[in-house]
Amino acid sequence: MTRAIGEAAARRQARNSAAFWAATGKSRGHEVVHRRGFLAVLGDERAGTRFLVQEPDLDAAELAELTGLAERASGPVDAEDPFGATDLGHLGLRNWQMPVMLREPGPVGPPAMDVTRVRQPHDLHAAERMVIAGFGLDRFEPHRPGELFPPALLEQPGVDVFLAVLDGEPVGACVTVVDEGIGSLYWVGTPAGHRSRGVGRAVMLGALAPMADLPVTLTASRLGRPLYESLGFTALADSTWWASK
């Protein structure tokens, strides 16, 4: 793999993540700040503030503005840098790396359970609960329906939420975003009680099917990477994530 291929994958992920978080921020009524080098979503005490680094070469003014926004955040701070090039250690955040993965266009098999695109509020709330439990998002407890996934999120261009149901019970969910001809997946979540039942694979297959003719990116956790590789994703770059301690 050449450096150029890795940077191209990182840039695709950066742009799509920015589209996703801008849509999320707008649907929640939060302020969205667009700059050349980063996008920021200024959330409340529970949602927090999120930064999406958009270029590998933030200049001094951009870094100073990002720093100021982080220091004034009313809740937790999270940042994604798909290029792994911006040091945010001065903000006192912990950091770790996860691979940016790419799947080229290709056929997608059928899921082994019912996976549907969410259309109704009660299904959106079910998907929200799956993600909160699957990712251990304690900041969103106690659960307030519509806080993580507001109904307005379904009205954002290119955004879809998928819900997996097994034996009549919600068991997993994810979000997809299509922007500028690139698809990406977010919040692929399965609560602990439903794991090791093929839910993650089913959710992925159901969500990938409408994007089968597009290149699709994602950022993988250590546990999720083998599943994604089995579905045709290849790791091409290392993304650095930062979060409040």
C-alpha cells in the first residue's frame, strides 16, 4: 500500500464523517462550525463537543480555534483525526488508534435476520437503545428517546438508520451516510446480551446492500476488524481518536 492510497482513504473517511456529524448536529439543533482544517459540532453537557479533522496540516490559527472551542466545551470532548497527524495532547485528552477501512463496490449477500431501514419513531428509538447499550454510552443514560438519534436525523440527506430484529426483538443497529458518491457506516452496535448470534454481520449486510455499487469506508474497532475484513474491507490508514479522560 502506498502512502497516497492511505491518505486518499483517510480523506474519504474525513469527508464522510464530517457529513455525518454535521447532519447529527443539525438534527439536534447544535451549532456546527466549518473550517478548512476541521469541522466542530458544539453539543450540550450530555452530547459533548465533537471535532472532525479534515486536513493533515492544520495551521496555527485553526489549531488555536479548535483549542479554544474545546476548552469552552460544556460537556465531554471527542475528536477524530483520520490522518493521525494532529497532536491534541495539550487538551488533556486520551488517545488511541483505529484503522480506516475501505470496501470496493461489489455484491452483498442477504442478512440472516430481518434488517430494515428505519422509517418510524418507535423503530428509531429502538435503534437508539441498541447503540447506547452496544457502545456503553453512559452519557446518554438515563435514556431520553430522540436525544442520540432525533427524528430530524432521518430527514438529513444521505443518512439512513438500520435496525436488526430477531424473533420479534430488536438486537442491533447502525447508521449509514452516502455523501459525494462515498458510503460509510457508523454506530454498528449490538448489546452484550445479543452478541455471538451473527447480529453484527446481519446489520452490516443489511446496511451495505443499498450501497453495494459504492466504495464504503468505516473506522474499525479492534474487535470489529475481523468481521469487516470478512465482508471485504481492507485497512488502509490509521485514524487517531481523542476523548476526554
